[in-house]
Amino acid sequence: MKKIVKISGLFLGCIVLLLLVFCAYVAVMGLATYDPPITPKIKVEITSERVRRGENIAQIQCISCHANDENKLTGKYLGEIPAVFGTIYSKNITQDKEKGIGNWTDGEIMYFLRTSIKPDGTFAGVMPDTHSWPKKTLNR
């Protein structure tokens, strides 16, 4: 019995050590960066139907992480993320040209939603699994 406990302890210790090494690596090296992506040249026509659909998608997918106390998509502190990852705020996803995504093209937004890579090539590591969304959802 002592042998099983000893082996289990060694196994768990190795797992914890590997996890700590990984966390230290990410803390030192940071998240991955890429060359600025070549995004598709897309211009989405704005129609009332598309605006309604976008509002519905934002209510379902975006509001829980990006909405402030007034339900505006200005970004917020994500306190539920463990402190080991640092202090994380979600991005302002309004059309504000300085603080939001107002300078992003439609192609850059679509590319980001599918890959989590921003137009400057940085990786948004905490975005949910949006790359699995059907193309139909993003193209309407």
C-alpha cells in the first residue's frame, strides 16, 4: 500500500512540476505572436436584418465577457479567471475608433472571430472557441 501511495505522489508531483514549468514559460515568453495576417477584403452590407442578427449573436456570445454594468460592450474586468493568469480585461468591442474595434475592417473582424488573431498579429488567448462557428453564422 505504501508503494502505491509513493508512486501516486511522485506522479502527481511530476504533473504539478510540469504545470509550473509551463506557467513559468508562458509568463516569461508571453502568448504567441504572428506576422500581421492577410485578411480577406470583405465589406459586409449593412441591412436591418443583419443588424438584428448581429445584436442577437452579441447577446448570446459576447455580452457575458464584454458588457459593462450598463450592458454596453465596452469590455470589463474578468475576475473569474484565476489570478495565476494575471489581471485580464476583455476588449472594448464597440465601434469606437480609439478604444474599440471601429478601425477594424469587416474582413479583420471575421478573421479574428475564426482564429483569435488580431490584425496586428497578437493572439487573444482567452477568446472562446469561435473558430468552430459555422461560416454561415459569420457571413450573414
